[in-house]
Amino acid sequence: MTTTAPAVTDERIKPAGLIITLLRRPEVGAAVAALAIFIFFSVSTTAFLTPAGVATWLYSASLFGIMAVAVALLMIGGEFDLSAGAMVGTTGLIVGIVTTEWGVNIWLALVIALAIALAIGAANAFVVMKTGLPSFIVTLATFFILQGVNLAVTKIITGTVSIQGMSAVPGFDAVKVFFGSSFALFGMDVKISIVWWIAITALATWILLRTRSGNWIFAVGGQITSSRQVGVPVMKVKMGLFMTTAGAGWLVGMLQLFDVSTVQATTGIGQEFIYIICAVVGGCLLTGGYGSAIGAALGALIYGMTLQGIVFAQWDNNWLKAFLGGMLLLAVLVNLYVRRQAGVRS
Amino acid sequence: MTDAQASAAPPILEVRDIGKTYGSILALQGVSASVGVGEVLCVLGDNGAGKSTFIKILSGAHAHTHGKLLAYGVERTFGSPREALDLGIATVYQDLAVVPLMPVWRNFFLGSELTRGFGPFRQLDVKGMRRITKEELAKMGIDLRDVDQPIGTLSGGERQSVAIARAVYFGAKVVILDEPTSALGVKQAGVVLKYIAQARDRGLGVVFITHNPHHAYPVGDRFLLLKRGTSLGDFKKSEITIEEMTKLMAGGAELDALAHELARA
């Protein structure tokens, strides 16, 4: 008795068309929306498409984009980080305080701030993984702690709620080259943060799609028990993701501090949901295991263009929030539709 | 055919009078069976018969407390699933350990990805993994249109066979299948049975755990019948008919009703 091996093709699987194949990519919806918004503001306002205008909305998008990409990685890995916004303020304040109040070397201050950020990220991961509590709750706690500490400690040390005199600190200009400089390109005054944004998006995309770590990020977010069974180091992956988000918070903190040479104790508060919205608009599922770094970057681009576009169009600024909510709802509906079309049973 | 093969080669895995107690509870006792190269051992039993305990001993999840377990003729006591796996004894559990939203090829290599390049530039060998996945699945008789489709889009039977193919590719000599057909419809169960035959013909030993004689009989070479933690016997296919098997499993009281049910199926 021998069993032959006929090629099994199931007549019930109809070949997926180009549209469906395209729609399977998580970032396609965001790309279409970004294009539409770009065209809309380009036509309806005069300032939007000028070199100065483009530089403005790109800068705005870049700060949100760096965080959105990191948050997207974390969300693909199945977790949230609500402390990401407050972290931007915390790191900026640490550098500001230790340099202006205590005269610590500015480079050392950068390292101290980064170390503290990474430690907080690791602590988030540790608590989430050891207790099994939802990261939403754990990082909500971290968020409130950081928010309170930022204000209280800044007040105790400086007597005010902001850091002044950063530009007088020795070495400020040298550091500014990396975090606060700009250069001319096509008549635009391009801020360095845009370069960071593009580089980080590219790096994150490469990691996600072409490295082992990327494979593991999708796996731990998609099905954690299966990942454990096949030997994925779940704890390490989650730890790395929380630390990456915290590290991105540090980077954005530095980009803001060295751009305007001042930092408020309330910096970053209220931004954490915008990062999540950008990631979701970019195709990340709230349930984890699916999403894209490019999508999150496009989500941030949409936000940046709308934020500045509304200013250029001289509308009431409050429309932004309403728009953002609408965008989020639309994105979630599109994601749902796409998942059904792609026939993903889960 | 397989009877002749089995008698020529030493059994890959053999248990003699094996048993397991959890504290004062006798979960399994006095079970003897073996599986050789290109042989399918079917383990049959109703719920609570001791099937799970039997798998756990074979797969290394729990050590046995009585009797002997021999791998390639050498006596062993497994302390962990890793030890069993290193000897080529792989277990495919019911949940299959797959991530539904990930492409087939990523699932196939998950946890053991192929990479190329050095240091920080080390990256996935995507082409290689796609090709190997396609080839390995073809060997199992599965022709996927697209190894990039999420594994969640495959049918239950196909997913089961991807899991088997994965175990085989990563060095399994014996594959233990925990109720692979129980959640499937008639057609899909047939598909899985075909893959079991396929694996057997490639020289693997297969331990097929099921509670359905109709699934076991066509594909099995030997049948181990369990009931309430003890063995009702280890039969060759020539020694038992499907009716006798069903009768043994079901016991006297329920037999009439069961026979009636089966006759109509």
C-alpha cells in the first residue's frame, strides 16, 4: 500500500485579487487618507504647500511620528504604554534640572535621562509580565506617577513649573547639532527631527519584517501561548518593546528641549492617546499581532498635516479633536473590514 | 507493508508495563506498546481513559512512575519535553502552537528562524524560509497557493498538517498527535488521516491519539486500547476488527445504542 501525494488545491479558495492583496498591507488605508488630506489642504489653503508650510507640518508630524512608531511596535507586541507622553516631559526635565541647577555635564545628563527612561520602561514591562495585569492599567499608573513627579519635583527644585536658561549651559550648541539643528533643502528649513523620524521608521520596518526580533514581536502579540511553546523568549521581547517606547520618549524629549531650549513640567501630558491613535490609523490592531511601522508614521503624518492645516485654514482649533475622533473611528472600521476581506479567522 | 517494516527495525519508542501515579491516584497502569519506523500506533480510549497521561509520559511532560520507557532500545526517563524533543519525539498539541495572523512560512519557522549576515546586520533568510516551507508542505501533499497567507486562513486539517510538517522538518522521528481529528468535520478529518499516512510513508513513527475508531482503523497498524487507566490490549490490525474495537471501547451496556448510531453514520 502506498499513498500517492496529489497536489491538494481547495476549490473553495478563490484567488485573491490585487485589491485584496493590497488591502492586506496594514498601512494602505493610512496612505490613502494621508494623500486625501494632503490634497485637501493643498487646494484649500495657500500656506500649506509653501516650503515654510511643508517644513512646519513635517516637523509637527515627526515628533508624533517617532513616538507613534515605537508605540506601534509595542501594540503589535500586544501591549499599551500610556506613560509614553509623560516620559517625554520627564526626560526633558531631568536634563534641564541637572544641567541648569546642578551644573552636571550636558552629555552625562543625556545619559542619565536615557538610563532613567529605560529603567522606567523595564519596570513597566516587569510589572506587566510578572503580574499578568493589563498593561493599560499598569502604565496608566506610571503615567500618573510621572505626571505628578514631573510637576512636584520641578517646583521643589526650581520654584517654577518650567526650566529656563538651557541655552547658557556649556555644550548646549554641540548637543543641539544632533537634536535641535536644521538644514536647508528645496528651500525648506528642515528640522533634524524629521531625519530621526524617517530613520526610525525605516529601522523599525526592517526590524519588524526582516529580523528574528520582528518575527517574535508579531508572535507575542498574536498568540502568546503559542509563542512560548515554540521557544520565543516572551519576557525579553516585551521588555525590549517597553524599553524601546521609553527610549523613544527620551529621544522626543531631547528633540523638543534642544529645539526650543526650554521645557514645561506639563510637556507630553495628554499626548499618549495621540500616539495610540496614530498607530491605529496606521493599521495596528488594538488586540495586537498586526500592524506596521510605516503605517504609524503615516498616521502621524495625517495628524501633523491636519494640526497645521487647520491653523493655515484659520479654522477653530477645536475641530482637530473632532477630526481625530472621526479618523480613529474610520480607521477601526476599515481595519475590521480588511480583516474580514483577508479572511483571517482568529 | 508496514508490519514487515516494523518487525525489521527496532521500535523507536516502546513502553513496557508503564504506569503513572499522581499521589494516591492511579492515572495509568500496566500499559505496553511500541511504535517503529513507518508505523502508526493508535491510542484509543474514551474520556478519562488515560490518554492524556500516556501522551504526557511519551512527550516528556511528566515522568512515569512504574515500568520502562525505551527509546531506540535504551531505557529512559524524560525530565522535560526538551529531552524527548532532542531524541526526535515531537508532540503536536491540539492548539497547534500557531499564531493565526502570521503568514504560513513565519509560523513554520517561528522560534527557529533561518538568518544570514553577521552581527547587527543579521536578518531573516526570507527567500530560503519561503522555499523550504513550500517544499516541506509539498512533501506532505499540501500545495499552498501562497505561503504568505495568514495561517488562520487555512482549514483546520491544513493547519494540523503544517504543524506535523514543521515537527518533521525540525528533526522529529516520532510525531505524537493529540486528538488531531476531534475538532474537525468528516472531510477535514479525512485530510488529516491522509497526512498521517503520508508521514508514515516517509518513515516516521506516528502516535495517533483519538477516541474515534473510525478514524483510527483505516490508518493504524497497531491499536492500544485504554479504559479507566488500564490497557485493554495492544493489537495488530490483523488481530482485531473495527467492530471488536468499538465493542471493547464502549463496553456492554451502551453497546446497542452505539452500534445503532454507528450503523447509520
